[in-house]
Amino acid sequence: MNRASPDAKAAEGQLRTAGDVWRSLWGRVSQGDIGSLPVLVGLLLIGVVFQLANPNFLTPVNLTNLMSQIAAVGTLSVGVTMVLLLGEIDLSVGAVSGFAAAIMAVLSVKSGLPGPLAVLLAILAGVLIGLFQGFWFARLHVPSFVVTLAGYLGWQGALLYVLGSTGTVNLTDPFIIGLANTRLPLALGWAVGIIFVLLDALLELRQRAQRAAAGLPVQSIGALIGRLALVAAALLIAVGIMSVNRNPVKGGIPIQGVPLGVLVLIAFIVILDLVTRRTPFGRHLFAVGGNAEAARRAGINVDRMRIAAFTLCSGLAACGGVLAGSRLLAVNQSSGSGDVLLNAIAAAVIGGTSLFGGRGSTWAALLGALVIGAIANGMDLLAFSSSVKFMVTGAVLLLAVTIDAYARSRRLQTGRS
């Protein structure tokens, strides 16, 4: 009897029909491995509903404004994701972002330090705060909820102390103001988008080759090409949308370019995605979040991972505060307060990061921030009150956590981690 060669079998395994792909997808969903599917469906529904209610919702101008609006909270949410992967929580990110922004503003305006140095010192303050809180949690074994709740109160008080009696500090340094408000030149924006697409393809192909060489299961070529095509299309469409000017001029098609704040957010997401998915640090982070005791027995320094996660979280909170201050051109006593903390945590959870630890990605922060930002933006266009915004966001958060809990129970029932 003729036997197919291993190469032929491998090729045959890669030629999957659309029905096979659909059955595989449905099998993963039924077992609780739903990934980002709910949030993508949610974004589609949000877009359709608000576009029908207000034709201005999906215009390039509004979508560009939406991306600029979520840059700060998205950066905070990326940091929160690091802590959520451990199964912990950080309630101080909003206060830390406001405190760091206040340090930057006072050093720049009142002390006359150059903008880059003021920003660097503000971020350093956030890193030191995370190091302190992480140490208190990991080494002194005080629950993270309590440590960061105390930090929420303490750093909010520190914000008021740093600002002093003035209450509001208007930012004037061109470097600081430009962080969130600068528009990239058209050619540079497209170049960055194309480079990202090529880098993503290179990394995915390299990872597939490494898995194949190690004898591990690999994604079919068709599925991989489809994924890369979707990512490329989404990214290049986004660049195109953000390249349309909000103030049309005569004599041609005006352009404005990608906002620098959006590029900063994407850079944080990409870098930390590479760190969490392709480095020993990332594997250890997921291991601790999945089962801290098993990770400790495997030789992982659990305390060090916890301290590192909280340090990253507060450092990114400081970066988010800097972006928020830059976009608003001022820092005041309410910076980092209000719904900043709620939105930062909700964005990570809505995007698909599990509250139970061990599952999630930095891209979840972007997806969740898009959901929250789109809801707020759409309701602003429809002139809804703040009370309605809070209730709708709370309902979306509850739905996301419910989906996460259901998916986790399905994985446990089917024996998946």
C-alpha cells in the first residue's frame, strides 16, 4: 500500500477548507477559547448603531479624534494588563498618572526645566512608585487591593501638594505639548504603517518556522496569510483615515497625518506584546498568573515578577498622565481622577484580559479602549448626559466580566488551562 510522505501529509494538513476553519473556530468558542471575538463583534455593533444615530460618527475627523482621545487611557490600560495577567489589581493608576503629570508640569513651568527632562523625571517617579507598591505587595504580603487603594489616596494627596495653591498649571513647553498634539507628516505615517506590517509578518513567519523545527503544531499557511492580511488591512485603513484633514482647504485633498500620541500608544502595545509573548519574562509572567505556586516550584522568582509587573504598570500610568496633560495643555487638581481608573481597568477587561490571571494580551487594552472611547464619543455626539455614559460603560464592563467568567468555566469543564 502506498504511503504519503511526511512532507505530503504536512502539505495536506495545511490545505484546510473553509468548513474545517469554521468547525475549528466553533470548537474553540464552545470550549471557552473565545479570544477577542466578543469585543470585535461589540465594536462592529457600536459602529453601526452610532452611525445610524449620527452620520458624523464614522467620519475620518471623528475617528481621528477618537483615537487621540483614547491614547492616554489606552496607555494606562496597557500597564493595568501587566498586573491583571498576574491575577492582581492596581487601583492607583489614575492617581499615579495625575501625580506624574503634576510633577512634569511643575518642573517644566515653575522650575524651568527642559520639556524632555521634565517628562523623564515624571516617568521615573511613576516607576519608583510601582517599585515601592510592588515590593510592599510581594515582600510584605499585603494584598494588592489594599496596597494600591492606599496608593490611590496617597498619590492623590501628593498631586494636590505638588500643585499647591495654584490648582492649575498651563503647559507651554513645545516638546510636552507636541507629544499628544503633533501630527506626523503624511509620508512618515504611511512608512511607519508599512514597516509595522512587514515586521509583524516577519515575526509571525519566524515563530512558525521555530515551532515547526521543534515539532510543535503550527498554523496553516492559509490561516496565517489571512491573519496577516487582516492586520495589514486594518492598520493601513486606520492610517488612511487619520490622514484626512479636519480643516479642508481649497486646491486639493488636505492631509493631517497620524497623531503622535496614537503612535506612542501603539509603540507601547507592540513592545510589550513582544515582551510578553516572545521572551522568558513574558512566559514567567503568564506562569505566575496561571498558578503562582506551580511557577515557584518551577524555579521562577515569583516576587521579582510581581514587583516588575507593578513597576511597569505605574511607569505606564505616568506615561499616560503625561499624554493626558499634553493633550489638554494643562494639569490640574482633577487630573487622573473621575473615571480614569474605571476606564483603564475596564478597557483591559473588556478587551479580553482575564481578571483571574494568566490570559490576555496588550492588544486587549487597545480593543477595550476603543470600545469605551467609541461609546463615550458616540454618546457625546448624541448629547447624552454623563449619568447615561457611566451606566452604559458599567453595563458593558459587567457583560465583559460575565463572558470572561463563562469562558473560564467552560475551559475548566473541558480540561483547558
